[in-house]
Amino acid sequence: MTDETVRYRQLKEVLQVTSDGPACDAVLGQLDEYVAAQLNGRDLFPLFPHIATHLDGCLTCAAAYGRLYRLALADQNDTLPVLANPPQPDLSFLSPTPAAASLVDRLRTAVEKLDNGWRLRLSADLLPLLHPQVVPLRASSAEDRYAELLLALEPDQSLQTDIPFKLLVYRDAESAADCLVEVWVQPHGRAWPHLAGFTVTLQLPSHTHQQTTNAWGAAAFERIPINQLGNLVITATE
């Protein structure tokens, strides 16, 4: 094969090069090796024929090669530029943020002990801490209306505070803006069936609701506006 034939074939291959994703990705993935071989004085065409041809016909990859070559050459010659006064990076996002008050801490400030009972004041910053980690669904098909649990204050959390009751809030499937609020009064030393007769009051900006607990210590309140939960005050008295 004559030199003229070889040059013609190479020119044809260069003219047929197109800038497409897979071909460019393959070339860019080997540019480090290509530049390293060039800086070591290797003959590039026998080692990387496809890369050499591609760089002759693809302006995008050729520009990437040029930047990499200049950087590698400067590094080899120890001539990389050094900033006299480099700006300090902003690493504030790595700084530890003040720890948010725990649920127990917030509950201790939200609970008030009364002479004959207890009062809990919910707030907008307390509600997110009451969101259940896993949203359980009620098993009974008869209770599908109140299947989605929105908020929960469980007994194990209450035992660390002065709150002797459990709070469960369920979305009302028949009215998406409303919910069912269940309060279970559970004073220490008292158990079923001796939990009846506690007066539970729900005070909202728009209404006040009141129920008496049954033998299980439960009082349920329907049609409570979800958007008013952040201002809900729950009082349980005997």
C-alpha cells in the first residue's frame, strides 16, 4: 500500500468523523492515556488509531484534548499557575447546625401540669416531630374513613415527660381538610376499666370541643380542621 493510499484512507476517515455521544465518550475516556503516551514520546497513531483520527475530525474532543494536554504539560514541567491570594472556599454547609430541640424537650415546654389534670399546647414547630416515621393503616375496613395516621404521640414518648396520655390524629377520608383526634388518657397507676370519666377539652381558634373518656380512657373528636392543629390546646382533667 503506497503512502498516498494510506494518506487518502486517513483523510477519508477524518472526514467521516461525526460528533456523537458514544464515540466521543469512548475518546474522552482514554484521553488521559493518550496524553500520557504523547508526553512520554510514544508513537500515538499505532497505539490509539481511533483516537487520533477522531481528534482530527471532532472539534469538541480536540478542544478537550488541548486543555488536558496543556494542563498535563504544565504539571510535568512544574509550571502550574499558583494564585497569590486564593479565595477561601465557603464550607459553611459543613458546619454543624445547632441541634434541633428533641421531641421530649419541646413537649416539656408544651405541657402544663394542672391541679386536677394536664394541658398540652401544640405548635407549628412541634407538629413535624409528631409525624409517624412509618404511616400505619388501620386494619378494619369499617374504619377506612380514618385510615391515614397524620400525627402520633406514643406512650413511650409520654413516659419521658409529664404527659399521661396518647394522642393520635387521622385524616378524614370524607373531608380532606379535617381529621379525627383521639386522646387516650393514661395516668400512672390507672388502667382499664378505671379510665372513664376524664374530661378532655380540645380548644381551637374557632371552636372548643369536649368529651368524656370511656373505660379505656379514650375520647374521640371528629371534623377537626387540620390547618388549626398548630394552635390546638388539649386539656385532660378529672
